[in-house]
Amino acid sequence: MTIARRSLTGERVGRLPASGIRRFFDLAAGTEGVISLGVGEPDFVTPDAFRNAAVRSIQEGKTQYTSNYGLLALREAIAEHTKQLRGVTYDPKGEILVTVGVSEAVDLALRATLNEGDEVILADPSYVAYLPAIVLAGGVPVPVPTTEASEFRLLPDDVRKAITPRTRAILLGFPNNPTGAVLRPEDVAGIAALAREHDLLVYSDEIYDRLVYGAPHRSILDEPGMQERTVYLAGFSKAYAMTGWRVGYACAPAEIIEQMMKIHQYTVMCVPTAAQYAALEAIRNGEADVRRMVAEYDARRKRMFERFNAMGLHCFEPRGAFYCFPNVSSTGLSDDVFCERLLLEEKVVVVPGNAFGDRGIGHIRACYAASMEKIDDACDRIERFVGRQRR
Ligand SMILES: Cc1ncc(COP(=O)(O)O)c(C=O)c1O
């Protein structure tokens, strides 16, 4: 008699595909002379003062767990920063949670608020982790297409059409990864009006809020009546060049933060203590570093976006984050084939747009958080590659 063997893994996670980005990093790893525009992370090393603060905390023996919510001094500094930046007040003692990057904050926000079958509206294309995180929290993702013609903005009229009696929330990620799109004030106002009208929550991932070029960032928190229905997510990885430290945070009504804290407490306890001290230094004294890096990204952004258009790969001007999202369909290659062959033939890593949703098909994501020299070299190689397709 044979006994049917049960699956070793759960169905929910089994149905999820692995990230379409990682495959390209694995392909590139270990190959000599590769230029990577693949990973979305600053090429800057974390500024000295932030690193020294972490070293100091270790030398002073601050090696224990912190509060589950995070160091109180860090929460107070986050409250002050958010007040300065967004003009809203959060209580550091109950409305702020320090998390393992914005990644954990997104996961906690969804798990703390969704019931089985709740629908969550999000832009297509969007950051790769959103859709799986919604599914793992028992929710149902409802991607709303954004288009190149509307500069990949999430338009209130399209959001309205996607709302059903099961809609629980809107997940906003602007400035957007992968497109570099930002929302206009009227988009944010329209989305906020829909949230109020239909009693929806908004999860607002504003990790790129400082990386904007030309126009100030417009937050959902700028809209009346939104603080009470928003889970505001922000962090240190991008603006402060601190990806490896793993520090982010969530600000929300105490009712939500309390539930998020429970999951955080039972899974990770707290963010590594030394990393919290580095973040504290960054948020207190890092403004000049942020401005210096943003000015550098802006110059690189212009260079890359102009180069793509000049070689005939149409690219709308990205106004936020650090990505260009050119359309490669004129080469006759799919985005997957484009990326694979570009890596093989010219040793440049970019990411196929389909990894971020169906509306990313036909595009590639190139990160300009690389030195100008590398951007120029990579663009020369891409131009050569594109030229060969057109012959
Ligand atoms: C939109 C967006 N949200 C969140 C994250 C995760 O950031 P963290 O390093 O803070 O976990 C990323 C990283 O690429 C991102 O692009």
C-alpha cells in the first residue's frame, strides 16, 4: 500500500512566483565586467556619521533588545521629522513603530488590517513585494493599470472603477518603483476623496518621498481627514543610503499600530539596536547628506533618461525615486529577451518590466543610483545592443 505524501509546503505561498528580479542578479553574479543597473539601491556608502553612531552604541555596550516599538528617542525623532516634513503629529508612544525596513512595515500593515478576501487596490506596475504581501495577508490584489501616456500616474477615475463592496484599502507607492512616476496634487486629492467616500484605508509607502526632482512630493497625509485612515510607511534605505541596516517605520492610528506591534513582537522582537542608533543619527543630522545625494541622483537621472530617448528607446521623464522605465518594444524583443540578451551580449543588468505587473510588459527598469561613469558605459553598451536589433 502506498501512502499519498502530503505537500511539504503551504498552498498560499506555493502559488506565489519568486521575484522576477532575483533571477537576473543570479545570472549576473560572478561574471567579470558586468555593470548592474538592476538593484534598486544607492551606490553611496552610508555616510560616516551614521556609521560612527552605530559603532559608538556598540562600544558603549548598548547591545540589548530595545522596546518592541523601537528606541523611544528614535520614535521621538521620527515624530519630529514627520511633523516638519508633512505637518502632521504622531504620538511616539503609540502611533509609531520602528520596523525591519519598509518591507516589514508593508507586511505588518496588511496583516494587521485585512480580513480574508478583502480587496486591495494598487497601481500596475508596482513594487514587486506588494502583490505577494497582500496575498499572504489573505487579501485579494486588484491591480489598476497605469499607462505611459499618463506618465504611469494612478488616476482617481481608474481607482473609482475598481472599487467594489469588498474593497478595503488602497496601497499607494509613489514615487513609484519601477516607473519613477509621481502623483500630481489632483491625483492625490482625488484618491483621498475616494478613500473618504468609501471608508477605505490607505497604505502609503513613501520610501522615496525625498527622492523627487522638480516638484515637491505630495503625500496622502496632506489631504484633509486622511491621517485617521492612513498607514504611513517610510524608511532609511533609500534617502540615507542605508539599505543594509534594515530600518523603516510605520505611523498610523494607535489602534492599527498596536496590532502591527503584536505581529512584530512575536516575529522579530525589535530592529537591531545598533542599526537604530545609526538611523537616529541619520534622521537628526543627515539632512545635508540627503540633499547632496539627491542632487547627484538628479544629474544621473537626466543623463540616463536623455540617453535612452536618444537611442530610440522612448522613456517618459521620471520625476521620483531612482529608476528609468524605457519602452523597448521598438526593438522587436520582449522585455525578458531584451534583458537576457543584453546581459549575455553586453554584460549589463536591467530588469524586465513584467516583473512589476502586466503593465510593465515591453519596458525595462534601469536604476540610476550608479556612478555617472557606469551609467555612461552601460548606456554605450545598450545603444550598441539596440543598434544591432535594428539592422
Ligand atoms: C517602493 C518600495 N518600498 C519598499 C522597499 C523596501 O525597502 P526597505 O529596504 O526599507 O525594506 C523598496 C525597496 O526597493 C521599494 O522600492
